[in-house]
Amino acid sequence: MIDLRTLREDPDVVRASQRARGEDQSVVDRLLSLDAERRSAIASADQLRAEQKQLGKQIGKASGDEREALLARGKELAAKVKDAEAEQVRTGDEFEQLHRAVPNIVLDGVPAGGEDDFEVLKHVGTPREFDFTPRDHLDIGERLGAIDMERGAKVSGARFYFLTGVGAQLQLALLNMAAAQAGATGFQLMIPPVLVRPEVMAGTGFLGAHSSEIYRLEEDDMYLVGTSEVPLAGYHSDEIIDLNAGSKRYAGWSTCFRREAGSYGKDTRGIIRVHQFDKIEMFVFCKPEDAEAEHEKLLAFEEEMLAKIEVPYRVIDTAAGDLGTSAARKYDCEAWIPTQEAYRELTSTSNCTTFQARRLGVRYRDAGGKPQTAATLNGTLATTRWLVAILENHQLADGSVRVPEAMRPFLGGREVLAPAGD
């Protein structure tokens, strides 16, 4: 949730954020109005309860006709208290619902606009010139005996797959390389639950505009996570954590699930857009004043991993209208995919400022010992989709694939992956 102090003291900042996102800015005025109504209802109920308490003392001392009159007055006052408390609940619930629906305030400098209005911050590497017609990742994967989409669909339906043989080994090598980097750079490796309670999913902001992406187990009232950001964000919910020694950094290794609602007809071939994949996600709790610096560090860690797989990529500053509910700024790293002649997202890292922590009750103590809301950030360190970029960029004319040098120790020293049967 956004900070109420910002809403009350500088509502134009919230309006500007709503405009940049392409959202309705009139929600700010409605929220301010509800805030005033809620506070008035609280004050009125408090005053009536105080009167009721004072009247109770008078009744205890009175007798005869005076007592009867006071009792009658007490009955009227009790009815008013009941009505005032009902109004307090009504305005409070309405305010809470709208407050939770307002997305995070975008940071200064974030490009306005939608999905196509990002700003390219830099390019790294040059797309390879092939002296043969490159194959796409599925063709390569099938030749290697690494990907089986047909049986994935037979077992589970469209957008499911098996990683087989060297495909499974390649993914494990990638994720283990990411886990090793995470550990070496101060992240605590975690294997979190992939089923979470509604309050945790809601707390991270995923039950808003993108709720259609999430698998829900209705009988258990649980959700399958689309990223380990969700359980990691909930790890310290309703806690006061110690940030005096520095930020808390976690790296979650998990299987992730996404419904891919609205993606009918898009990326139907291969493993670019699927319902299940594995990922290592970085997650940080820090003081709000450290959040922007932490964001730059997460981006640097992602680029360090991309350098290890030796693929050309670009970094973009995502436009406000393409940000998730919780993100105040997001950088994406997009790798070059030769057969598509396009850059496709491999990583994203988001600064969620205090938005998620406020919803989840994650706080720390400032220098004066006063509890304050923490900031949260997240970033992808490796995921199944990376196999697409590795296979396509490192393919050889005979259908084999050169293994990036940094990955070789995680594949038993293998330098080349040969087609099955060779």
C-alpha cells in the first residue's frame, strides 16, 4: 500500500503516478474523501463511547427518577454508539479496499506510457552473424534430446514440457551456477514453499490486476506461486527485523506456476512462455533510503549472470504503464534470440519501495528505536527461459551447442552438447 502521509501531504505525486501508469487519477480524490470520512467516523465513535462511559459512572451514583432518566439516556446513547461503530467499520472497510487497489507510486525518471514505451539504457554484446541458417531452440533441444513438448502436452496439456537428459542437466547447471553466485555475493539460499496463503499473495500485490495469472486451489484456499518473491516477501511478515547490520538478502530456488492468461496464440512454440518453470529469485529487505542503491546492485548481479552465459542483451527501464502493482521501478534484461531477431526478457528487477512491506507488516527499528516500514526489492538470477538464449546463441552448424565457459564446471567439464545419437 502507498504511504498515507504521501497521500495526505502530497496527493499530486499520487495523481502524477496514476497518470504515468495510465490509471484513473480520480481514485486519489475518492481515497482522500474516504480517509476523511473514516477519520471522522473514528472520532465520532470515540466521543460517543467516552460519553457512554461517563454516563455509566453517573448512573452508578443516581437513584429514583434521576436514575431512570439516565438509563433512558443510556439506551439512546447505546444505539448511537452502535450506529457510529457500524459507520466506522463501513468507512474503514471501504477505505482499506480502495487503498489496497492503488498501485505503488512510480519513482522519478520512470518513462511514462505502456509496454512499448520503455527506455533502452544500454546494449551489451553484438548479435552473432551465422554462416548457416540458425535453428530455433525447440529444434535444437529436440535434436539434443533435451526438450520433449509432445509428451509434456500429452501428460499436462499445452505449454507444458519435459526437460530430458542433457536438457535437465543444462537447467540444473544454470541454476546451480546462479545459486553459487548468490551465495558468493551475500545472499542466503532458500527453497521456499510454492503454496501460499491468500494474505501473503495479496500482501505482495499479485491479487490485483494480474490475479488471472495465478493458479488457485479453491478447496484449500491456497495459491501456487508464480515467483519465489511471494513466499520470500512473506518470510518476515508481521515481524520487526534487524537492518542495522545491513540489508537482508535471500535467493529463492523454486518451481513457479503461471496461467499465462491472455497469451493465447503467443509464443506457442517451445519453452518461452509456459505454465511451469524453475527460477532463482533474489529478494531484499532494506531501509527505504537504501532501496535505489540495492536496485542497482540487483541489476549488476543479473548482468554478471548474463555475462556468464555469453549472450548479447540490452537493459531497459520499463515504462510506468507496464509496471506491476507493487513496482515503483523495474529494469529488464532482454537477451537476443537469433531466430526471432528480437530481444526477449530474461530477467527483471523491481524496486517495490515500502509498498509490499506495509501490506505484510515488515518493519525495522530506526536509530531512535522507532519501528519503520522496510523496503523490498526482487530480481531474477536465472530461469528456465534462459535455455532458449543459450541454445540459440551457442548453436553450431552440425546441431551441437557450445557450452559457455562459466557453465562447464557445472556440467562436468563438457564443452559441447552433441545431438542425441552422435
